[in-house]
Amino acid sequence: MTSPVVRPEAKSKGRKKDSRGRSSRSGPGRGPGTVRDRSRAAGDSRSENLFATGTQGLTNARTRLVGNRTGPGADLVVLLARIWRAIAAAARAVYRAASSVVTPLGWVMLGVAPAALVAGYLLGWIELVAVGYAVVVLLCLAALYVVGRNAFTIQLDLPHVRVAVGDEASGRVTIANPTRRRVLGVVVEVPIGAGLAEINLPGLRGKDSHSDTFSVPTARRGLVPVGPVRTVRGDPVGLARRELDWTGVVELFVHPRTIGIPSTSTGLIRDLEGNPTRDLSSSDISFHALREYLPGDERRHIHWKSTAKAGSYMVRQFEETRRSHLVIALSLANADFATEDEFELAVSVAASLGVRAIRDAREVTVVVSERTPDFASRKTLAVKSLSTLTRSRLLDELSTVDYDETALQITDVARVTGEQVDGISVAFLVVGSTTRITELRAAAAAFPPGVEAVAIVCDPESIPGMRRVADMTILTVGYLEDLQKSLAKSVTA
């Protein structure tokens, strides 16, 4: 199922872009300081909108070819590159289909046979003619070996389709002979991701079956396709081979590692189970004060004892309580991470926060950066919302995320999320060590007022810590276990 994509409006008020594509808010007393800057700021809206959605600060296939240039010449270069990519993909598909039957030695023999026959007849060399016909005979015999189909049946079974990083995972292949005659042994190949497992299954008598197990590596987070189980038939010389698929593909989700977080660690805002907010309401559960009756107030909130003493109607006033809405924003831009270990730690942090919020039945939204297509001339300002219906659904989708050079950085992710998601109370911004403080502050400022912004910087080479910058809390974690202590410390502070 395709995850929904949240897209922003074409233009945001009060926000401009700098030279690296980061958003910032403009306010009184912060305008340009020179005449040239003031004239540039007073330009038409069309050029401003182009600059806001252009490819500045973006690296994709188009920018590598033509940079930020536009026009017919640049479009022609991009069109030729796309055509060449399509032709190359078609050629690779044809080659894979042909090479799945004919081995490299078979291709050599296919070239040797006509060359030997032509050279032998032209030069009068009987030896070359004999070699040519011998190769032709070998090729015909190889073709006969790959014809036909075995009578047995093969099944693939994975006891568990979801495991965590480092857990043991295995599969089982079962071969059965439904006929009454004996079948010979066969070599079975099981593709496991980029690897391959070979299983030698013995010959079976009629109505017998045999099972064998194999292990699945889970050292890395991701989606591991297992299968299809196939048998290989070929000639003894190795000129041709025929692969027969017997099963479908079973997907194994290798979830990121998570850590248990106490429920109070994510309670950085008051909710229905905690204390009220400072916002006043005419109807709620937390009493605040009394005030004079106004037209439109409900009579059931009239405090009759105070009314009798004051001589005028007095009604109760309440402090508004609110259920927290957590937003977890994970950047997928490789510019926000120095190493792959930082990114894997960031995925585990986002997964731990999301799992705890789902377990507590809180309202949570998990978003990641959207990628810009390779040949797009505009930056795709959008975020991808992950499923938070269940813990397994969230971990399944986090198993497949990966960072990319064309993905939006955390500043743009926060801006889009703040514009499209309503009722945010706490926003967790998960980034790596290369994200600067100015970018984090710009990301925090992109959310509406009153939102508690918490930036979690994943840096395995740093000392865990917490600091307060303006209205934002910055937590630095070196290991996943540091997340629990850092969040507890931030709540206490």
C-alpha cells in the first residue's frame, strides 16, 4: 500500500529561502541592509516562487548534467539522458533474460561454431570443420538437457516475517514427490536479498518428502526478499542452464532496533491525563476562576452561591486541557548525516519514539523527507507520512527508508509538516551531526507558536547531553540507550 504524501501549498507567507534552500522567517527590523538587497526583496512574486521551489541546494541527475540552467538547450540534454537511460535499462533486461539460459561458455561456443565452419570451408581445413560440427552437436545436446520439467513440488516457508536487527531468522524448503516413480536429487537455489543459498536435496521415492532449512542474515535493517526457490537444469559441459521458479517471493522485514522508553519520557506537554494548559475555556474539566455571565454562556456553568453574593450571574471558567499530538520528523537527506551509522541510529531513535507513542495510545504522526525525481527541474517540497496504525506497520515502513542526496533537509521537512499537520503539541526533529544549530532553529521556528520542539542529534562519536537554545531543546545521543536518559532529563528540566 502506498503511503500518503503530504504536499504543501505553492507559497508560504512570511518565509524566504536562503542560498542553500533553507527556510527562514522574516520579521520587522530584519529586512535587507543594502539598496540592492531591498530591490531584490521587492521583486515580483513569480521570481520569488521560482527561487523557493528551485533546485538550489539540491543534487540530482538533472543538476549534475546542466546545473541550475534552464531553457531549450538544458531540456534537450535532459531528454537525451532520459532516452539513454531507458535504452540502457531495456538492454540490461534483454541481457539478463538471455544470460539466464546461456552461460558465458555457451556464448563463446555460439561464436566459435560459425567461425570454425566458415573458416574451415574457406581455408579448406577439415580440422576446423570438424571442430565446428562438434560444437554444434554439443549445443544441441545442451538444448535437450534444459527441455522438460521435474515432477516434484517445492514449498518455501518462513516461520517469522518480522524480526529485529541481529535476531535469528531462518527459512525452510520442502520438496515432495507426488508421483509413484522415483525422482533424482536436485540442487535448489534460494535467492536471499543480494545473496544466494544452495541446498542439495536428495532423490525421493514415490509419495516421499524432504525438508531442509537455511539461515537469513539480519545484520542490516531492511526488507529482505527471500525466493523464489528455483531449480537449475543444465548440461554437463556447462553451455546452458535453465532456471525453473517453484515458489513466489516472501518478504522478511528486518526492523530497526528499538529501546523501551518510559511513558513519562514522551510527556513533554500536558494532556488529558495530566495537568491543564494555560488556555482558558468556557467548558472543560479543570476549574480556573469565576467571571460575570456573558450572552451565550451555558446556564449549567452558573455558580449560584457566588451569584447570590455578588448580585449578578457568575459562571465558572476552566483551563483547557488538551491531548498531546506528537510529530516525529526524520530527515532522509544525506547532508544531515556524516556516516551511515548516524543514520541507522536516527532511524532507531524515531522508531523508539513512535513505538512508545503508539503503545500509550497517543496521537502521533511520523514523517520522513520526500525525494525529488532525478530529472525534475523543481525541488519537491513534500513529506511522506508513515503508517502509525500499529507498531508493526510503523516498523515495517521504517525498515525500508534510506537516506538520499535528493531528499529534503530537516528545515524543509519541518516547514511542510508545520503547514500541513494540525494540532501539533510536541515535534521531535531527528537529525545527524552535520546539521547546524541555525538549521535546527529555523526548523523549530517553522512550527506554529506553542509547539514544543525537541531536536535529537544522533552522533555516535559525541558525549550525550542536553542544552536549551532559545525555545528549543537539543538532545545529543551517542548510543540508543542514551535516548531514555536524555528524554528523562529533559522532562525533569
